[in-house]
Amino acid sequence: MIKTHNLGFPRLGENRELKFALERYWRGEIDQPDLDGIAADIRQRHWRLQADCGLDLIPVGDFSYYDHVLDTSVMLGVVPERFGPAAQPVGPEAYFRMARGRARDGQAFRACEMTKWFDTNYHYLVPEVAPDQSFALSSTKLFDETRELQALGHQPKPVLLGPLTWLWLAKSETGFNKLDLLERLLPVYGEILLRLAGQGVEWVQIDEPALVLDLPVAWSSAFEAVYHRLQNNGVKILLATYFGELNAHASLACKLPVAGLHIDLLKGSGQLTHVLDNFADHKVLSLGLVDGRNVWRTDLDAALATVAGVRERFKGELWLAPSCSLLHVPIDLELEAELDQKVKPWLAFARQKLTELAVLRQALEQGADAAEPALSASRTAVRARRESGLRDNQAVQARVAAIDETMDRRQSGFAVRREQQQIRLKLPRYPTTTIGSFPQTPEIRKVRHDFKQGLLSEQDYIQLMEQQIEYCIREQDELGLDVLVHGEPERNDMVEYFGEQLAGFLTTAHGWVQSYGTRCVKPPIIYGDVSRPAPMTVRWISYAQSQIGKPMKGMLTGPVTILNWSFVRDDQPRSVTAYQLALALRDEVLDLEQAGIPVIQIDEPAFREGLPLRQAQWTEYLDWAGRAFRISAGGAQDATQIHTHMCYAEFNDIIEAIAGLDADVITIEASRSNMELLDAFIDFDYPNDIGPGVYDIHSPNIPTTEAIVALLKRAGERISPEKLWVNPDCGLKTRQWEEVRKALGNMVEAAKIMRSAEAEG
């Protein structure tokens, strides 16, 4: 008998119901019982959807109000002291203080750091631990939701983030061996498992994606002792690994005292032989055959062939599943009525991926003939995509082939460029700027919506957008910012906007994916060769520059970030697609420069995110990713200042590659880390200018002038003041104008204080 299961499901709802409910809750428009009722409705709809797809085991505990890593920290009672007295259970006030720096009571706190979940675009809240850290079961959420699912008549599979992965992701302000905490941590995990067993749970999924990393020996050695401790707690453990291959950890994972093992055969297709060489027939082997991170339809014939090969060697029980949680894909392709009908059959969203599992099981249990209609449809779609001319653009391919070494470098070195740029820009010390976007008000969204729906003429749309740009410029000028931006009112998203204008892309109407908390994006789909049919940003940024004499910064999203934040074609190397994007953006840079724009920012917040999880693959990635950025910027004149921006990532291990981008100015997120991220730049002696973020835009808190001055002083201890810029962490689109005015006003005042202090000596 073959079972099907799922590792996790999107949380926010088809229409982002949870996002809007949370925002109403934070504004005080609904109370906790109202929020809980909306959340329960979303969970139950998602559970029914999964049950209707024939799943034998439905995940529970994958739902979260903000982040599953934060949920784990709260369940373990790990709440840093600054968020208030420890309480059991941990309530929503402490939870949201940790997540966003403020709960409904309005009191401001420094939120927990946020960074990328392995090599995905999902952001998690970093756990904070101390040498004397205590642990206690402090949340009933998992047990309550398990009971809720059981009441609907379905078999639950609670999902837990494993103790070793949770510890690996945790940080501490004092250096100590985090493994020393296991003796205090494991009893709480044991208590959780015993309580689930008492609720009648048979299987618990414990996620240990850290097993696909290059772990120190002490960490890999800890797995055996940990799972020996957890094995006799009344439930069967399915150890879930994903995002890569087990490699040297294959034998270890296969021999752990757990009842089952899940492996990712999309990101880790090469590991199957190693696993089968070491796996015992008395255990359950779960095969991740359906891609949980991309939207391409599964080649069901190939998947069936994989299972047939496994059955020749493995005589135990097989389960079929997506490669990882479906958190990373949209919910339902059927909502996309306007997608290109030639390309739509090539795709599968979360619901369709679970249907694919049902087809695979039917074919395996009842024979291929029983599933022939679905198999035939899959076969036709896969063949159509493989043979389609929609994917190919010979001119683009020829242009990529013609890239030479002169295209990925600036004309002169940084010192020469910096001198020419200062002559042109005449900037003060501690120059102030922002990262690009300004608040996306309901009025702006309505204008874009009405224009897209044909309710507004192009002339009226342009006029209204220009009015928004004028407003944004006036606000920045009155605040006293030095380098201005146009505010991006015309942009729905920093990647989707470009996807709508580049050839080779599709965009969706309902393809929402959670980035963090209530922040959602609709990643565009790259299905073919990429080119730029026409300028994408020049009209708006040129108009902005025409309104004021101060320098205007043109805003572009970089080739690596567009690549990593899109659903990318899987029929050619990612490097080739990156070079195609780089050439398109190079053309845009040259057009902006020709239009007189003196500063151009090429954002690369996803540069670190794309780094392979295994260090042996880093050099190859960093070589082509860095080259793609340099190609996009390489045509600019020396007097044109090129900025880039990176956020929510660790830079220490790739600082040399970041320096190799040779951007004139890099702005980074740094406020939540209290400027700790700058250590990488000073240790390396980073040569170019740096703007460490001093305003955490993911929190509603408004930083005081004094707090910003303190951050700048800390930055000045690490970086030469002559290299320092002053800016927020990220773009301001999610904030309100009232917050932004105050925060930027304080930021500008802080820069003035720093200049005065320096002048006084």
C-alpha cells in the first residue's frame, strides 16, 4: 500500500484572508476571538482541500500567524527578556512583539532578527538563546490544532521543526556551544511528543533540513543521540529532509532510530542511490517527487519510473509527497483565468501538485491504465512545453553567446569613479537617501487597479502617477534628503513589475506566496528567453528628475534577484537566464544614463539567498551571479553612481563576492542586528561606500533621532565615516506616510548631528 501526504500548505488563504485579518487586528478593528475564528476557517478550508485530494495524512502545525520558526521558539518558551516577563503560555502580545517589534498595546521593542529560510525567499524570525537558556512547554497551539483537525474526521500528522535545526538557526550575543543546550531542550520535545501520543496521534513529522547542510562533525554526530532520546515517546517519527541532498549524512539519516525518512528528489535527485544503499525495509521511505518550490507540472511518467526503480531495491512501505512544504507556491492554478492558455497547461500550483500525487498513487496501485486520462494529459503538457517555440529567442541566445570580458567591468576603478561622482553630485558627509519605494496608499493601488481593468485611460493614469511622484519628491525635499527617488507608485512589486514588461515572463492574478508575516508577493514565471521590448522605468524616473535639481536615483531590480524571486524555467541553466536578465537591465541602465539620471540602484536583496546550501557549489554560483550583476552595471560611465541593496542575509561568508560586484555604494539591512552585520565589511576592509540601515521598516516603530545617532556611531566604529551613507533598511512601501515622515525626519536630523560633531572635531 502506498500513502500520500503533504509536508505543509500555504497559510494565508486564496485571497490573503489571514493577511488582511492580521492587519485589521493590529489596527484594533477586530479582537483576538475574531482573528482566531478567521484563522480557523482558513485552516479548515485548507484541510478539506487536502483531504479532497486524497491525502492519507494531513499536516497540522504548519499554519502560523507569522512564522513557524517563531512558533517553535514560543512553544519552547524562548522569549528574550526585552519582550517582557516570561509567561506560560506565551500570549499574542509577546508573540507579535517578537515578530514585528510591537503588539496591539503600542509599546515599541526591537524585533527579532529576520533572515532567509535556507535558500528560499521565505523569511524566518531568528531564535535568540543564551548559555543559561531555560525551556518550558509554553504554547498549546499545536495540540489545539491537532484536536481541531481530528474533530473533522481526518488523520493528522503534526509538524515540528526539529531540535537540531532549530538550534542551528538560533543566535546568541555571547559565544558558546549551542549543543550544550540539548540536555535542557530535549525534555520539552519529549513532552510534546508524549502529549501528541495522548491525543491519539500516530505519526509526527520532525523537520531537520539542517541535514542537507555542511555541518560540523559535532553537529552531525549529535543527531544519533538526540533521536535515541526521542524515539520512545509513543509516536512514530517521520524525519523530513528537504532543499538538497543528504550527501555525507545519508548513512546517518537512514540509520537514525526513526520510523520513516522523507527525502527531496527535486533538489536532491542524486541522493536516491545512497539512501537505498543504507535504508532498512522495516521503515517508511517518503519520496518527494512533486516540486514544492516551483510551478512546473510534474513529468508523471518520469516520477513513475523513479518509483519503479525504488521498488526494485526497497521492499518496505513507500509514501509519496511534494519535495518540501507547499508554502513556497500559490494555492490554485484554476483561479488564473487570464493566463496564456498555451503555457497554463505546463503549470501546477499547490492544489494541482496534490492531485498529481493522487494520480501517481492510482497508477501504482491500480495500474497505469486506471490513471491513463490523467497520465495522458501530463504527457501531452510535458511534450508541448519541451517542443514549444515560445521558449526560444535566437537573438537573445546570440547576444548571450557574444558576452565578453569587457562587458562585466566599469571603465575605471572605484577611486577614480568616486572622485568624478562627487564632482557631479556634490554630496555632504553622511549623505541621506532611501531604498526606493514610498508608501503604497489605497489611492495608488486603486489607480493601478482601475487602469489595469480598463476603467482609466492611459492619459489619466499617467497624470495621476505623475501627481504621486510630485508629492513624493516634495516630501523628500522638505525632509532634506540628499539623493531622492521617485517613490515607485507605478510598481506593484519590485520583481513582478519587471516581469510584466520583459518578454519570456508570465504574471498571475492570484499567485500569492508568503515572503514573511503578512508580506505577500506574486512571483512572475519565467517560461522562455528573456528580453526587454521597451524601456521599463525611464518615463517615470526622467519625469521625477525634471521636477527638482537634486540628484534622482533610478531604481532597478537586479538580475540575480529577479531570477531568485521568480518561478524560473528548469530547462536551461539558471546562469543562462541570469545573463539574459543582465543584458535586459544593462539596456535599461544605459537608457537611464542617457536620460540624465546620475544615480542608479540595482537591487540585489536575493544575491545571498541564491547561494547553494553546499559550500562545494558556492564558487560556481558566485562567479555567474556576480558576473550577471556586473554585466547589468558595466556599461555605465564613471560619473554615474551605481548603488546596490541587500537585506536579511549573512554576509560574512560571501563578503569577497559582494566586494567583487564593485557597486559604488551598497546599502544593507543592519538595524535589527544593531549594526553587527557590519563586522563582515570591516573584517574584510570593504573598499567602497556603505549605507547600513538605521530604520527597521518591517516594524511600525519610529526610531528616535537619538537611536539613529547611536546606530551611526556604532557604524562609525566599524566603517570609516567618509564611506558611510544614511538610509532605512529597505523600501517603505508597506509603511504609512505618518510613520515615514517622522522616521525620515529623525534620520535626516541624525545625519546633521553627525556632520556637526565631525566638523567640531
